[in-house]
Amino acid sequence: GMSNDPNMEAAMRLVLNFYEEMGAVFNHREIDERLLRALFKSQIRFICDKAWPYIDFLQQNGRKSACEAMLKMNQDI
């Protein structure tokens, strides 16, 4: 991975998995979009921006669709 700290990598995976699942729900319009925007838009923007090196690393190393739903949600939110 990118980090020598397995706990940091595990934490990053959990965060990205959470937002990926949120993205799947958002992208299928199965959630109150206004509420999600109000509560999470700035967090989603921050995660997509700051975690991009890690996401890019995943995509370049065999997980081409890594964080796909989250990144689409970030565009649409």
C-alpha cells in the first residue's frame, strides 16, 4: 500500500467504503438528496480531494473502479 501504517490503511479503507456506499445510495436516488447535500457535501468534497492520491493508487493497481460511486456522487452533489 501507500502507507507503512496498517491501521492508517485500514482507516482509509473504512472511510472510503462508507462514502462509496453512500455514493451508491445517492446515485440511485434512494436518499433525501437535499439532506445529504446539507450534511455531507463538504465532507464528500474533502474526502475526494484529500484521498485522491490513495484512490488513484488503487485505480492504477488493479482496482480500476475504486471509489467509482463516490466520485460520481462528488460530481453530482
